[in-house]
Amino acid sequence: MRNEPLDTIRKYSMISAGDRVIVGLSGGADSVTLLHYLNSCREALGAEIRAAHVNHMIRGDEADRDEEFVRQLCRRENIHLDVLRFDVPATARSTGEGLEECGRRIRYDFFNTLSGGKARIATAHNLNDSMETFIMNLCRGASLKGLCGIPPVRGNIIRPLIFTSRTEIEEYCKENALEYVTDSTNSDCEYTRNKIRCELLPVMFEINPSLSSAFLRCTENLSEDEAYLSQCAAKLADEAYCGDNRYNSVLIAAAPEPLKKRAVVVAFARAFDGKIPENRHINTICSMLSEGGKAEIYGNCFALVHGGVLEFAHAEASAEYWEIPIKSDFADCAYPYGTLHFRKIYKKDINNFKNINNDVLDNLIDCDKINVTPLLRCRKEGDSFRSGKRHITKKLKNLYNEAHIPLAQRNRIPLISDGDEIVWIKGFGVSEKYAASSKSESCIQIIAEDKNNA
């Protein structure tokens, strides 16, 4: 082979001494070549080589033939084999996935189960596969990342044959007298990939017989550019980070467009367990950086820009609504995220009202102004608050936005309500109507204690 897989393995540190390597073995020429090559190099690599096969139950007798073939191959070569039989068509119907998408998910779930997160999973993707993927992504209008071909390494998945052409693989099989099976669906040009493989690539090779080399040069250059831009974007996201999945939107908005978009993707992926937003969502968020706003990206995943902050959170009502009646004697009241302690203060104790500590004063309620049984609760739709300090009325949503309180934290903030009116909010103090004064006969001082500080 012109591009020696062992060089690829070493260049990308795919396998270390002592590793267990699980080869995805379909029985086709690519995977048979990969298994034979790695097994022949196992002593040089210092690795244990195993195989895994999935019968997707799509092609009936042909799928059973492939399973039996890989069983005999591994038995003959004394290679440990794990086999999964899984009804992919039935599962795809129930989940609404395409056959290929469902099969891929089942396949990799199986491989990952076998690896336990520690073993390397070797797949037989080759140079032609990478070219096909490039063309498919190009036709779909992919970004730069989608035009870099199939990566040699992704997590614990390795692709030692990624720089080896299909012609070289077939020559390797011939030289080593390797038998393999052929998937009859590979020639069905109703599938986009097969159409590219069977019709488009041959024409491209006619135009440039050195297409493989040209493609490698192209994707190498594109990969270098993408790696650099991604590195810069990650650095920008780090610099803009404010904690709790919140970012300085002004800083990100000022960056060049390629970095701005990538920084948004980095931030989104960090907030939502590696999920990548679609291009339309990226553009929406980038527009919001300057204009402000809120957008639902996926179900229960939101992006919000307010007050110079870009925030990512699950649904705005990120915690369940809760409410707890406060006892008439104002005994201490526990709530899901802490405890409110109440201290009674009578007129004789507030004669020197002006000398009361501001923190105490901000959390001092005139008991006589409460008309109904007060509730300790979180916010709800339509809540508004008239601050005793600022003497202005604001919706709680706007109040929390101005205070840059993360969406995920808002239902954790305790407040006391008297019917439909809010008496007190932690961090914002007592409302103007319920605030104590020198004329108050009896007051309650509120002391909030968070659960994590208890």
C-alpha cells in the first residue's frame, strides 16, 4: 500500500501498547483487510485484536451469510468475535429513523458497550469513503468542518485505513489471498452514496487520475484551517465565559464572523452535552448577540441574550414550580433550596428605626400589612414587584434579566406573596407596600439561608 496504515496509526497515536482494539467486521473487503492487517501487526503494536459484527437483519439470507462468513474467518484466525443480531428495520419504524441512521446508532452502541469506554474501536473507513463523504457534504452546503473528510480519530474510534484507497485494499486482498463478501446493496444507485461511488467518482478520476492525492492535499489544508479557527474560537469562548453557561455577548459579537459562529457552537455544545446547533440556529443566535432576544434551539434548549450576556439553558421554567404556606406564628420555613428564618421585632425595638442596619431594613416586613396567609414560593407567570428601595414596578422577568440571573437559577429564588402581591424577594428586599417604617407596630425580619451553605 502506498499509504502504509502503520504510519497512519503512529502519526495519529491511534494505538498504544497494551490496548485492546475491537475491529468492526462486516465481512467486506475493507474490514477484512483491516482485521488481517492489524492482526499481522499486533506484536509490533503490542495490542490485543478482537472483532465485532452486527447482523442488521436488513438483507435476509445475505445478512446471515455475512454473519457466518465472519464467524468462520475469526474461528480460523483464532480471533475473538462478538456478534449482535438486531432487527434494525423494526426499530427504525418505531423510532422514525432512517435505516442507515438507525443501523449506525445500533452498531456504535454495540461497539461502545464492548469497549467499556476503554478499548479502541477500529472501523474500516478508507480514502474513497472520505471522498464520498466530502462530496455528499458539499452537495448539502456543509461548512468548512464538513469538508475536511472523515477524521482519522474521533474519541476512541480509529480509522487506520483512512488514507488507503479502495483499489489498494482490493490489491491487498489479492496479494494475501483474502476472501471477503460483497454487499449487494453497494451497487444500488438509489442510495446517494452509491451514486457518488459508482457514477460520479469514476468521472472525477477521468478528469484527474491523481484525484486521491489531490483530495488528500485539499482536506489536509482545510483541516489545518479548521483546526486553527476552532482553537481561536475555543479561546474566545473561554475569554467570554461568565459562569453558569453565560457568556459576554458583546465580546463574542465583536469577533470576526468565522470566530463568532464557532464560539457560539463551542458555547452551545458545552451547555448541552456536545449537541451541535444547525446552521440556521447559529445564525439566529449570532443575530441575537447584537439585538437581544430568546430562541428555542432544540426541544427544551434555549438561547437568551440580555444585558450584554448570552446564556444557554434548558426550558426557562428549569425547575418545578413550588409553594409553601407560611405558618401564622412565622416559624422557620424550609423550601427546596434552603430555609427562611423569621425574627419578630416589636415597636419598642424599632424606636431607633433610622439606625437599623440597611440589610435588616431591606428584609423587614410590616406584619399588619399582610391580609391573607402568606406563601413562600418561586416566581410564576405575570409576577411583578414594586421595590421599596427604587420605588418602581417591574415584571419579575425583566427584574431578573437586569440582575443577570441565569435562567436555570430563577426558580430557586424564594419570594413571599400576599395573595397576588409580592411582599419580598430574596436579593431584592421588601416591596414598597409592605416595607416596615417607624410607625410599624410589629415586624418580621427575614433571614435567608441557602441549603448549600447550611
